[in-house]
Amino acid sequence: MKIQESDGSIVDIFAIYWFDDETYFYGMPINYGGLQTYKADEVKIIDNQLDFKTVFFSNDDAKSVHHWALIEESLLDDLLELDETAYKRFLEILKSEGQLDDNFY
């Protein structure tokens, strides 16, 4: 899945959240070093396909769909905190799956 920010930047999305009747995306912009949150009504969806294994999560507050590695390898929190080790591991997984170009940092 890909979105376009208001400045024209294209971002790959690896998780979708539904919280308080709002939709949010977690994406990985180039050179950011982790996952960034995007409010769905503030971006344009330019590719609506999720082409990776997903994991669904639900609790009292939210429902979400994640790239499998965010949950199964416990990378989500670390990527939100811009942890370099988690970032390198997630990039390695995404590139091996063909989700990102090899030149993505």
C-alpha cells in the first residue's frame, strides 16, 4: 500500500489502525529511520493493495492490521521510537520480500 503526502512524497504503508472512528496508517518514509503515523483523511491513497502477510489485532480501543514482522518479531514499538537496530532488521525483511527497492535506506 502506498500513500501520497500533501508535499507529494510517496510512503509505503505497513500497518492500518482504526481508533475512535478514525483510520491511521503507519508508513516508512525514506530517511526517517522508523515508522511514522499518518491520518487517512490527510493523505491520498495511491495504491490500496497490501501485498504482504498480515496480522490482525483488536482490543477495547482499536483494531489494526500489521505487516507480520511488526508483531511476530516485536518490531512495532521500536520502529515507532526510531530504534536503529529494529529499523535495519525491518528493512532487511522488507527487501527480502520485495516490498522495498534495494536502494531504500
